[in-house]
Amino acid sequence: MARRTKEDALATRTALLDAAERVFLQQGVSRTSLADIAQAASVTRGALYWHFKDKAALFSAMLDRVALPLSAELEELLNREGDVLAPWCVQMRHVLHQIAHDARARRVLQIVMQKAEHAQDLGPVLERHVARHRMSIDSLRQLLDEILGLYENSRAPIAITAGEASGADAMPPVLADTNQLRQVLHNVLTNAQDALVEVAEPRITLTVARDGARARLTVADNGSGFPPQILSRAFEPYVTTKSKGTGLGLAIVKKIVDDHGGEIRLANNHGGEVSIWLPLVVQNAVKGS
């Protein structure tokens, strides 16, 4: 029997991931067994278990194959010194363009958004993926200051308000993945900036408030608001009013918020308004945060 080489093992792993994408997309995640994937990849179940201990590990590896290269690029950008807003916007457009035009990225996005909703056994899988960088954001103000620092030279000034609260309640600690929350806020703020291009005196307000057991972050601008035909469909992939837009920004934002057990709503209130609710940290009840 010939000895397996590293190249053979890598080829088998790649075949399994490719097969998982195809079968998950065709059958849905909950209705797909590891035997189905092994058969589609033309390998034995033993070979599959040599690479992945369960469906959770396989699903996470499938996500990582698409997400990790993009995350690495964004992480490198965030570590740069100086004004990074312009290159950040370029990079975000590059990420969305890649998702829109890369067949694999579209497949994985479709699987996560449309084929995993009713897979009860995938709850821990998605949680494991989100939890990789999840932490208690005890200093929400620090994160917001970091993000808004990127926009200090933008045309539309951004003001932070803390609702009616003061002290510790003004910026309540939320349980969230810092990198993903940073991406959510960047997407929402970039959309608000784009909506104010033709407004003579553009303004954006970011309000943070405690709302029961959740924190509410609201980004409001004084633009023309969301068109009625877009308002009800804004979270659907590829829905956009921008001539060069991909229509994936808000779809990705909603998926991230949903994965955190949060909620997002759009409204017109003297301009466009995006409200996001995220769970608060429960003291002495959150481990590994």
C-alpha cells in the first residue's frame, strides 16, 4: 500500500470541502450526512474522519476557507498607522466585489444564509465560528472611538450620543465579536456617508443606549432615507440602489447581527436610520468571553 503524502492528504481535504459545498447547497445542512459528503468526494468515511471529527468541524473549515483570507486582509489594514479610511473603504469594496464575483464565496454565503436556518445541530457550529474572536466588549466607547477615528476627516461629521443614560450605563458592555462588530459599524457608517453625498450639510449620529437586556446602537443620517421599494428588501442579497454596489453589505450585516442573537431594523426618520440590538454581558454568567 502506497504511503500517503502531504499532497495526497491536502487533495483529499480539498475534495471533501468541495463536496461539502455542493451537497450542503443541494440538500441543506441538516439533511446532509457525513456519508453523503464522503460519497460525493469519492472517499471513504474513514478518510473523512481522518480530516474532520464531525459535521461541525467540516462546516467550520468550509467557512474558514472563504472567511480567513478576507479577515487577514482586513486585520492587516486595521494595524496600519495613519489615515486608513480611504484604503479601508477600498478594501471593503474589494471584499464585497470578491463575494459577488467569486463562485465559492457566493455558494458558502448562500449555504450560511439560506441552507442552515433549520439545522438544529448547527447552532453550536455557527456559535463556534462566531466565538473564535468573541469577547466581552467592556469598553464599547473605546471601540466606537477607534472606528470613528477613521472617519474624522470625512465630509459628514459623526457624533456619538449615549441616550439618556450616564456613567457605566451610557456604554453598556455587550457580548460580541469585536472584529465582526467593527465590520458591521463600518458597513452601516459607509452606507450613511454614501447617502449624504448630495446633502449640503451632512450629519450622522451614532446613539448607544441600554434597552432592557440589550444594547441598542442607532446610526441616523439626514439624507433622503431609504426608498420604499428598498426598505422592505434591503437585507436580501444583491438588492441595492448604487450603480456600482454589490447589494451584499446589509445582507452580511444582518447575518452577523443574527449570529450574535441580535436584531437589526431599518427606518426613515428625517433621514435614514439603522438600529441594531445586541445582547448585554450578564455578569458571572458568561464564560470564555
